Amino acid sequence: MKAYAGKLLSKAIDTIEGAELLLNHGKTDLAAGRAYYAMFYVNEFDLKLNQHSQVIAAYGKNFSKTKALDPKYHRWLRDGFDKRISGDYGVDTGIGEILVADMINHAREFLEAAQNYLT
């Protein structure tokens, strides 16, 4: 595994743990943002892009369409981005604990798939 990819995957692990802490303290909007960023870091492992739209599009092109990784991760990434925007900038977002727990589980699964892909 390349050093850069390894660092991003480590950052994703830390970010998932942060999302769990926030969720456990009832900070669902913030936890949703952290869960999204965990997926963003996982997704960026081989792309070296940093704009959200570029990373999401490149993942779709390079991994989802080719089925190198399950296309569901692309959907989760796009949905996570929408939730992150809502949580960061909205009020009365309706982002609940169950939704965020699902996002965190998605981030963990995405991380595991990326780790398997890279090894």
C-alpha cells in the first residue's frame, strides 16, 4: 500500500471514531459530517484530488462504473455529502441517530473494502 493511501485510511479510522464520539453525545449533525469525511478520505486513497465534487466523480468513473469496488459506495458517498452539507449549514436538519449510525457503519464497510482492494 502506498504511504499516502495508508495515511488517508488511518485518518478515516480516526474520523470514524470521532463520528462515534459525537453520536454518543447527541451531536448528530456533526457526527454525520465526520462519517461523510471518513468516506471521503477512504475514497481519496488513490485519487489525490481534494475538491469534493472531483473526488466523488472520479470515484464513480474509476471504481463504481468499472465495478472495481461495489457501486453502493459511490451512492453512500454522494448521500453522505448531502447529509454533511445539511448538517454543516442547515438548521432543523432531521438527521437522526439511526441515520448517522448507518452512515458510520457505511464508512466502516467502505474502509474495509478499500483496505482489501489495496492489499
